[in-house]
Amino acid sequence: MVVLFVWTNALRIQMNKLIGKFEEIATTAKTTTGEVKQFTERTIAALEKLRNNILSAEYIRRATTEVISIINHNHKKGKK
């Protein structure tokens, strides 16, 4: 029971971090190109760290991987 409680709290914290990153993406998308690039790199690094966390549920890993691929695709598209 205690393990389930701890795991649930850890999962909630991770979900809040992920939601915070999405909000930050939406807010920063309106800045200049250099700032967006720097923010994109930081966001990808943070999402990869979250994805690889041993306490993450599989669906969080899949969602985070999808977000990373979308960000990378849009970032590469913007460089052209």
C-alpha cells in the first residue's frame, strides 16, 4: 500500500512537470528564433530525462517520445 502511494505521488509529480513543460512551450513559442532554439534544446533534454525515469509509466514514455519527435521535426523544419 505504501509503495503504491509513493509511486502514485511520483507519477503525479512527473505529470505536473510534463504539463509545465507543455505550458512553457506554448508561452515561449512567440519569442525570437534564438530563444526558441535554446528553449527547444532545454525542453528536449528535460523530456528525455523524464522519459527515461524508471518511475514513469509506459504511456508517459510513449507520449513524451511523441512530443520529442514533434519538437525535433518542427525544429528541423524551421532551420530550412
